[in-house]
Amino acid sequence: MGKKNKNKKKRVNPKRERYAKFRKEKPSVLNFNFPDLTPEQQKQKQTDEGKIDSFLRFNRNPPAQEIVERKMKSKR
């Protein structure tokens, strides 16, 4: 096996060359900038989040009435 010639030009793929203009650079990191809220909107957002948090924390689905009755009968 012989040595590689470092000065040799690389073969160019003509298809890749032709369609390079259609390839677009895509940003790797997306930045989301939310608009500044007015004080009234901030207060509304805070109250809405509080309501949602309390709903999720305290709203437990009670078991169906039939299941409760069945358990009570089995305990007797």
C-alpha cells in the first residue's frame, strides 16, 4: 500500500453541489421570548396558576358510590 497524497483534490459530488442552495442552516438552540405582561395581566396569571395548583392538589376523584357500599358490606 502506498502513501496517500495529501495535496490531491477531493472529488466533488455534483448532485450535492447542485442541491446545496436548497439546504438551509437550522439554529441548534431555540430562544422563546415571552412578551412582557402588564401588572394586571401578571396578577391574573398568578391567580389562574394558584387556582390550577389548588385544584390539582385538593381535587381527588372519590371512589364510585357502589365501591364504597361494597366495602361497607364486606366490613360488616
